[in-house]
Amino acid sequence: MSAGISYNRRSLVRSLNKAIEDGFSRVFKIDGAALHYDTEKVSYQPGQVSLVGRYEFDETADPADNAVLYVLQTEDGVKGTLIDAAGFYASPSVQAFMAAIKQAKRKGNIF
């Protein structure tokens, strides 16, 4: 995250609320190999998305309740979050998209 922004790594809800307060108000989802938000028909490919922050939460003894909060920004300035399960329960499509963002960044194919 940018300097001065502090996320509570112990609480998913508090961190999500802080992200929204900081302007990351869209709710992103992965559909196929593209990122979408809310009810908009706009979709983004990995090279059009920047991973601003990734925060993992282990709030309970049950691994099925663990989560990851992704804070994202698109090349056209849309800011939002994506929440996924952590570890074994993580979505393969979300994991593939996040890996593709990293790969696009390494190749210089990112805004």
C-alpha cells in the first residue's frame, strides 16, 4: 500500500473497511480469465491491473475460514478489492489471475 496507509492484518472486516475508506470501493470478481466489478460489463486482463496490496487473514482455527484480501487498481483508475479463500480452498481462477498480473509486471506489460 502507499505510505501512511495501515491495514489491520488481524481483521478482514476492518481491513476491507479501511480499503473502502481509502477509495478502493469496487467489488471485483474473476470471471473466466478476466477481472470484472459490480454489475459493469467492463473487463480487465492481467496487464491492465495493478496489485496494490495482498493481505492474508488467519482468523480462526478452521482453515476453511482463512482469507486473502487483494487491493487492486485498473489502468483506467478503478480501485477495488477482491476477497478469496486462502491456502487449499483458494480459487484456482483467482490464483491464476494474480500470477498473470505478476508475470505481466515482470515482462513490463503492465500500466
